[in-house]
Amino acid sequence: MWNRLSIIGQSLAAMVSHDKVPPNTPPEYIDEMKSINFLRSKKFFIVFTSILMLLGFYCVSVFILFLTAPVPTITAPFVTIFVETIKVFAIVISAYLGLQAAIDFRYNSESNTSLKGELSYAKEEVQQTIIDIYAQKYKDDPSYAPLKWVEEQPHE
């Protein structure tokens, strides 16, 4: 039994950390499993944090049950409130996960929370032929700036 719990613990540690592989992973999948970060998945993150919140809620409720043990008339309503709260919490989490899965399936998207950015810039290059055409066209027109002055201006 302890061996199975140890394997479960190692698998959980591999899921929430980077560069760790669950036990009994076939050798051909080790590199691929090391590169996967499961906490990037929105669904995994929601399930993981939900389990942590349920665990915390459970511990607090057991503590409150020990505090209300001398007064049994308070204990019964508290148990009912606790059970109904857990039901509502489970319904909200399952509805969110189902909706997220349906959206991912419908739009063929990933549900990763990684920050991706793309740096792009536009470099304007003026073709010399266009400059020559306009220089010839407007060379005698005093309303336009001289070509030498235009070429001397700094480009951003």
C-alpha cells in the first residue's frame, strides 16, 4: 500500500513540476514528458486549485465540527450547510471545465495560459525610382520641400 501511495505521490509531483517524469514512463516518452508543463493548462490548473480549496475547506469544517461537538444542535445544520456548499462548488467547477472543454473542441484551441508575444516592426524603405519620379515632377514647384532637405531628415 505504501508503495502505491509513493508512486501516486511521485506522479503528482511530476505533474506539478517541470523536468520530472512520472514513474514507469517508457523510455521513448521521457524527453517529451520532461518538456510538458501541466500547470500551463487552464483545466489542470482549475482542477488542481479546486482540489486544494476543497481540502482546505474540509480541514476547516472538521475543525469547526470539533468545536461544535459539545452542542449537537449546532452540528447537524452545519453538516447540512457543508454538504450543500460542496455540491454547489462541484457543480460550478464541473460546469466551467465542461464549458472550457467544449470551447476548446469547438474552436480547436489549446487551453494554455502561457504568455506569448510577437515583436514585429515595419521598416520603411523608399524606392529610389519613386523619389526620382516625384523629384522630376515637382522640381520647379516651390510649394514642395527640396529633395536634399527631405533626404537629410532622420527616419524613425
